[in-house]
Amino acid sequence: MSGEIARVTLRVTQAFEQLQVPYAIVGSLASALHGVMRATLDVDIVADMTLAHLPPLVEALSAEFYTDDEMMREALE
């Protein structure tokens, strides 16, 4: 697993944990961690977010990452 992939995954999941947002890591990263390699190595995270989680999540991540709160709001709605 790439160091950058691990760093980003940990940073995002830490934000979810601080906000008590239930989440699951799925897809190729999860598969690779279980010993089944796939052609792609990306991170898929499924999160049970509400609109109330959006402002603190944007605040937690916007210093390190580009966050489009309008797009995130539309996706949640």
C-alpha cells in the first residue's frame, strides 16, 4: 500500500471517527488488506453521513484537502 494512500485514508477515517460517523473501507484497498490483490489500488469509503456532519467534516479536512461543500451537500441530499 502506498504511503500516500495510507496517510489520506487514515486522515479521512480519523475525521469520521471524531465526528462519530459510521464508515466502512471497501473495494480494492480492503481486498488488498485481506491478501487479494486487484488491478486498481484506490480507496473506497462508505460513510453514513447526515447534513449535520458536513460543516465539521469540511472544517476538519479543508486545511489539507480540497473540499467542495456544495457538491457534498447535494450528494447527501
